[in-house]
Amino acid sequence: MPPHGHLGPPRGLTDFTPPARRAMVRAGTIALDAGHPALTTGVILLALAETRPFGLASFTATREQIGARVDTGPDARALLATLGIDLDEVRRHTRAGADDPDRWRLTRSPLRPLRVTLHGPLGSIPLAMHARKVVEVARWRPGPVTGESLLWGLLADGANGAARIMRSAGVDLCALALELGVPVRRAA
């Protein structure tokens, strides 16, 4: 285990490629904005669909398709629009630099080693068990963590619901697994 209980280097998400870092930061901001108690695999999938940190032809789901299947809380944008408030404008003024990946980090608690937390300027949010597994599988693969390795992590655990969400959004999971190079079990 790296020093000081960190999953990676003490600052940032430096073992992630820049696009994968942006996806994890976006997942954190989505979860914090929604008031979730933990960062879930559904939110990671939503962030991947939004930021698209990969060039996979078989990942055909859009942010809207995934968003319709993932709980992101009440639609604050619509509520504020009825009051004449532009949420995007408010966020631009109040969150300057908050989406800078260098200001975010993942840590593992030294007292609770299964607790992994994403920390950033907007707050801290623990990763739900299945989301932690996604990151651990992605880090297990050789090289830096990429968008593809995060998708690999989502597909590696059949119990996390990500495959169901992707399938219902029209993604051909067999084609995606083949394009990612995920080993599949063949029927006898």
C-alpha cells in the first residue's frame, strides 16, 4: 500500500490518463450535486458517457440514455429555470477551477482500508463498494488508468448493474467486450 493510505500518489489522480481523470472528477461532481451518500457505478458510467474518455465504436450509449437510467436526484436546472435562474451561469461563477483534475485525489482510509474517498474542491464522497471495485480493477490492468480500463472495471463485476444499464441503453455488450479485449467465457 502506498504511503499515507493513498491509493495513488498523494496529489491528484496521476495514475489516470487526463481523459480518465476528467471522467472521475465529473463522476464526483455529479454525485455531490445529486446529494448522493456515495459515488456509485451508475454515476461513473454516466460520467464516462458524458466525457467519452475513449474511442470505442461499440460504446453507443449517449449521456441522455444513461442519465435516464441513473438516479441523479431532482432536476435542479428545471426548478431554478422557473425562477429565472440559469444554473449553468451560477456554476460558472461559483465553481471556478473545481473541475481541475489536479485538485482531486483518491484516498484509502488507514483505519478502514475498504473505504476509498474522492476528495476535491466541491467536497468529499466515498466510493460505493462496486465503484471501488471498478477503480481497483482499472488499476490492476497494466499502464495508466484509461477510460477503457474504467469500462473494463464496470464490466468485470456483473453485480454492479452497469452492464444492465448499458444493455438497456442499446449497447451491444458482446461487441464492447470484444473491442475492449475483455476475456469472455465460451459455452461448452
